[in-house]
Amino acid sequence: MTDFKLECVLFDLDGTLVDTAPDLIACLNRTLAAHGFAEIDPATVKPAISRGAMAMIRQAVTVDEATAQTMLSDMLDAYQANIAEHSRFFDGIVDCLDAIETAGLKWGVVTNKKQRFTSPLLRALALDTRVACAVSGDTTAFSKPHPGPMFEACRLAGVTPERCVYIGDAPHDIAAGKNARMKTLAALYGYLNSDDQPDTWGADAMIEHPRQLTQWIQTSLCH
């Protein structure tokens, strides 16, 4: 990490900072039942979460586009009404955030999740007053892997991309960070597919637990 001065830690939201799978899958299953389909096993659909709600629906059932769009609207409405019933921080994240703040670093969120879900989720988890920035999928004209959201996060936080690290659990997360010239970390504890190959994503490091993120941060501050 020669010549790297860390000032800000940026997180993907779903599957990296917060385990939102229980709420997302519950709303999917509620929608499936309302449309006459059987509920789906969480393990089957969990890897699709990083690709969005429509990907979850497509993973669960085969329907025409019009039906899929109706189901998407129903699922998202249900999710907005039940934004944090069962969502929790991944084990070790609370300590990690505390360590980041104790070190005098800034931190924030860059997600492809729409703002209508991001803001209430952060409020529900009492993070809205702690983040230096929160950039959603519709905050800018682009979404990850485009670097636009990353640059907007830096603008809001008052930092430069070269002094940030971005952590995410999907290829488009790492690509977005790299496209913005940030350090990148692949969160292997997130919602990965069985055929994902995170070692090919080009991340600066891979972490299997948030504790390792804390260690990476502490190591970077010692250089």
C-alpha cells in the first residue's frame, strides 16, 4: 500500500454492509404467493440479490415480461413497506464501523439500490447520521459498474477517489471501484453465486469476514 493514504471507506449495501436477504426474500415469496406461485427456497434466490429484484423474480419463476413487471412492482411496494423487519448487520460490521470512526476516517455507501429504499433502510439502522455519503442507483445518471456513483460519493464526502477503498460482493462493485481508481476489496461473505470467481475480479484483496476488513484498514493506516 505504498503511497496510499486512506481517508474514506465506501461500502456496497446489500450483501456487504447489511444482510438484507431475509426481507428481500420474504417480499419475493409474498409476491409469488399473491400470483399463485409456490414460495422459493432462500438459498436458491439469495445469489441473485446483488443483481436486483427482477433478477430474483427471474430466478424464481418463468413468466412473460408483463407479468414480471407487475410482480416487480408488487415486490418493491412490499419491500418499501417492510424495509428492515429482518435485515441485520453482518457479524463484525458494527465493530468495523466503530473502528473506522475511531480512526478518524469517513465512510459511506454506494449502492445500485434505489433511493426510495436506501434512505429508509439507513434510517431504520440508525446509519443516516453517521454516513459521510449515501449514493443510490438513481442518485446519478449511472449505476455501477460506471464510476459516476463513486465520484459522486467522493464529492459528497469531500475526498478523492485515490484515497478511498470500496468493498462489495459482486463483480460490478469491484469494476466500479477500479474504474474510479479506488482500492477495492471483494466481500466473500456476501451474496456470491456458486460459479462466481472473485479471484478474477481484480480486487486488491478478498475478505472472508468483516473482521478482515478492520485488519486491512488498520494495516493501511500503518503505512
